[in-house]
Amino acid sequence: MEHMAETLTTAKDYNEKLKANVFINMSPTNSQSEKLEARKLLKEYPEFTLLKSVIYERTAYRKSYAAAVGVHEWNDYKAKAEMSYLLMELMSNV
């Protein structure tokens, strides 16, 4: 993360309006401790905006990829909701 933060700082020399959003991906569905630890780590880097969206480790992502379809075309409503929330959050930050 430190290298990415430095790279972002350098890039902002060329584009002051550059924004960097980050979110937690592949979070375990059965444990909150890893997600909380990741949030704590990411908050140490003010260069990044930590989104509220969390993408959990779900078989739906692997299965939809293997079937060559998007997660919205798959039958897992939780995975669909996670992606929809992430997309809405990203679009609201534009």
C-alpha cells in the first residue's frame, strides 16, 4: 500500500483532480475481524478514499466467471447486491 500511496502522490503532481477509491475485496463471509483489520490498515493512507462497499468471497463470482456471464446474470442475490452497491457508490463519487 505504501508504494501505491507514493505512486498516487506522484501522479497527483500531473493531475491534481485525481481520486483513488479503494474497497475491501474477497472478504470472508464468516469473519468480521479480517475486514475490520483491512479497514484499519486502509485508514492509515489518507491518499485513498475507503468506500463503504465490501465484496465478499462468494462462489457466485467464480461460477459466473467460469460460465462466462456477469454476476448480475447469476442466481446469487447477495453477490448481485454487493456489485450493485459498489457500482452505485462509484457512480456517486464521480
